[in-house]
Amino acid sequence: MIIVDTALTKRVAAGQRPIRVAMIGAGFMAKGVALQLATAFRGSIRLSGIANRTLDKARQAYAEAGETDVAVCDDNASIQEALAADRAIITTDPMLLAESPGFDVLLEVTGAIEEAIPSVLAAIESGKHIVLMNAELDGTVGPILKVKADKAGVVYTNVDGDQPGVIMNLYRFVRGIGVRPVLCGNIKGLQDPYRTPTTQAEFARRWGQKPSMVTSFADGTKISFEQAIVANATGMRVAKRGMHGFTVAPNTPIQDAAQLYPVDELLEGPGIVDYVVGAAPGPGVFVLGTIEDPRQRHYLNLYKLGEGPLYCFYTPYHLCHFEVPNTIARAVLFADAAIAPIGAPLVEVVAVAKQDLRAGEEIDELGGYTVYGVAENAEAAAQEDLLPIGVAPGCRLKRNLPKDTPLTYADVEVPAGRICDELRREQMRYFFPDLEGKSGSSPHAATAVA
């Protein structure tokens, strides 16, 4: 967003204090965000606090960003004292940062769901803008969190830099020049639903990431969440369970790969979200659009986009943490979300057995050994009472299930007292009050499309 740099420069020139950010998490991506804010955005956006279960990791994130004046805080009074002295804050309690006044934005970077919800809700209630680098949370309960943020008068957004935000930028550009987007796509280099933390251990070690996190990239769970977020922000759907996910020869130009999509399917209906494996430029994103005016088609052909009816627009990269500060500035200065749900959930991410599962077995973490996630239209997920993968960890199998079987609520025992389940029920009641309890065998059933 080109206007962001000018707005931040004017803010600094006017002597206004930096935008204050409280960040939850101190992992691989969080460290990148800390470094970016301390270098490229020094003076305009300030990472004022980090909450993490391990204080040493929070301290390390600051140290690697060049911040050495760090205050350990365990109550609001100490936080306010540190803010007044412009000292960096570390704490093990995310609720302290979420509830304490003085911060403008809560940035959630954990990838957790159940553990992340309380601090996000508290931050909304205390008037902080919500910026998520957490597709898993957004894809599970994002629509109801957006409702709560709207009522509180704060911005709720996922980040630019991750593929959903980059796709949404491109979608807005395409729509803004009068072309109707009919497909929002992601370009992947690998897709194998049977990858595990064991197979991905070396890759994770080489790049300093968690094996389960990189497994969720490889097994399709992450891209399913990302494309669900895009669908919920654009009104699009998936063409089928799991999306088309065409695989092409390495380095096939995305313009050529895009020809695999059936034209009639795209021109009818609200459009679809999808992905391609192996195309170039990767890892980039693309949007297919159409326009009816023959004169405009003539111009687009002149500008080397082809004869139509589908035109391929693409962004050749996504830069993750480099672009997160732009999302923060857009939220605070312009009340503009990079990407957020526009209403009811339209696409869910449902759990599928990664191996033969046995009765009594507990589902492990996302990117683990037991399940992988696939995108499915919310209406179909509701009709079949499919289990969202975001609430699957910790559930216990009631019966044996063969590999590649989609899980339903009837297949599992759901742990008692989880806030993610209550928020899912609230999401159901809010968007589909007439469907509550009618979409499957469980009151936890997935939401449906009206």
C-alpha cells in the first residue's frame, strides 16, 4: 500500500508517538516481525511488548532486533511504568498485554487456536486493533471475531505478506480496474497430505522452524486455511473438497497452468479459491478475472494479457514478516483491513485421517501424525457434520477410521470446557440461528451457508 509510507513519515514528522504493538508469540516469524519493526519502521511503529510462555525466547527476539533495555512485567502497573519509560516489555502472560491500556494493536503470531482466543477477545474488549499472523485461528472462528471487533469499533485483519493478504491486495487491484475476479489462487511447490514431523524434521532444522509448522505447509493444512480465509473475505467457494490443486511440470508459467481451469465453471457463480503445484513464479499468488466489454478485451490483448475471456494477474512473491508492519499501519491509520471475513463462513477446513486411526486415539497437533486439513464449502461441511481441523486436536476417536476418511463430530469425543467450541457455537447462533442443532448429530456442528 503505497500511501502507508507517506502517512507514517508524516506521523513521525508531526512528533506523534510511534504506533505501539503488543505481540503474542516469539517464534520464527515473530522474530522476523520484531527485526522488521526495529529496522525498517524504527520511529513509526514500536514493538512495545512481547508475551511468550518462555521469557528467554521473548528476550531473544528483542535482542536479535537490537533491543537490550527490556523490562520483565507481571502486572499492569509495571507495564504502564515501562511504557512511560519507552522500555521494551516481556511477560509470560498474554492477557496482561491484551488488557493493559497504552497499546494500539495486538499482533497474534502463535499459530495456536484455543490458547490464542482469550487474549484476542480481551484485546477487542479493551479497544485494540487485532492483527493476526495466525491463519488457523482466522479460518476457525474468524467470522465471529470480526463481528465482535466491528461492535467494538476496532479493525480485525489477517496480515499482508502471508499469501491470503497478498491475494487480497491483488484481488482488490483486479476488481479496482473493472475486471471481475473469478478465481483467487495460490502457487505451491509441494503438496503431500501424508507428510509428518518426521519427514519434515531436516527442513525444519535447516530453517529454524517447528517440525509441525512446516508439516502443516507440506500436508495441505496451511494452504486450506489460507484459501478458506480468502473465500470468507471475497465471497468465493471451493470447486470441490480439497480444491482442484492442479500439479504441473516444474516452472510452468502460471498463465499456462491457469488454462487447466474449466472456463464455464469460473464464469458462473461467485468464483472459486484454489491452488497450483509447481507453477512459476513460486511461491506467488494469482487472480483470474474476466471482463465483458469487447473494447476492454481489445485493450487487455494489446497489453499482452491475451484474448480472454480469462486474464491472469499474479504477484511473484510473498514476503511474510516484511509486510506485516504495513498491515498494522493500514489498520491504525486508515481503519483498513488487509483481509477479513465479509460475513458468514463460506469455506471450512475439515479434518481427514492421515493414517488409519484407532478408537481411543487422541488427535494430535496441526501438522502432526493423525490428521490433515482440506478446504470444504461450509454448507457441505454442515450437512455432513464434518469436524473442523481447528478444533480437532485433543479430540478422542470413538471408533476406528481408515486413512483418508473425513472426520465427523460423531466420530470423536470433544474435550469439555474449551473456548474454541463455545466460540464455534456462538458463530453458528449468530449467522445461522435457524440451523442450530439441525446441521448434524452434534451441537458443535460446522456452520452452513444460507
